Amino acid sequence: MAALVLTSCGIYSFTGASIPAEAKTVSIQQFQNNANLVQPMLSSIITNTLRDFFMNQTTLNEVPNNGDLAIEGEIVDYSTAPTAITGDQIAALNRLTITVNVRFYNRYDESKNFEQKFSQYEDYPSNQDLNSVQETLMQTISEKLCEDIFNKAVVNW
């Protein structure tokens, strides 16, 4: 009886993901970079991090197109701005912010489909040049973004 209940509700993993039992595949398209300030590596970093997230956290197989679950999107903002201003009107910290627009499709439960913007940031000391910390910041922000996207797509908390 318990197996019947779990099967009818979907596949559950230790990550809390709830995926329809019928779903076997996921397709994640390359995120295009449509931000005003384009960082060439960012598209690949976000796309690959999201693919890794789904491969490591679910039993879904990745397919190039038309997955049972499908994700596509674009980078819409990549910007840096001062955040912590000292008494001398000098920025103590700068903030790198990345925003992506995501479309998620669930072939078996269209009520789960969505289009939403996700935004994350990391602060870095203003005495550091963005170019020297950019790769680490992009990876950290991408991981946060992908966790948010994953949670919205398949974790029903």
C-alpha cells in the first residue's frame, strides 16, 4: 500500500525533489547571454552548473531536446555596483548581480510550468579588481541561481 502511494505521488529523492513518476528525461538548453554587459564564459557556467545540478540531484537522464522536464532561459542582467559606502563616500564593497529569466516546462503536469526571473549576488571588496575575482564570483552566483531554479522546478516545499 505504501509503495502505491509513493508511486502515485511521484519519485522522491533525498534532496526533496518531487518528480512525476512518468518523467525520465530533462533537457536544459544553453542560456543565451542577453545582458547589456556580456561576460563570455557566463552562459556556459550557468548552463553547465544547472545541468550538473539536475544530474547530481535526480535520476533523470539528460537529452538535448524535448525532455519530459525542459528548461530554457537567458541571462538578462550582469552588473556590478557599490554597496557599502564608508564615511568618506568611498565604496567598501561592490556587488556583482546576475539575473536570469527561466522558462520551465513539465510535460506531465502543466500546472508546474513557469516563467520567472531569478537574481543572485555576491559582494567583493572594492579594493579588488572585478577581473581578478570575477570567475569565482560567477561560479558562486551560478550555484545559488541553479539551486533556486531547481527548487522552483522540482521541490514542492
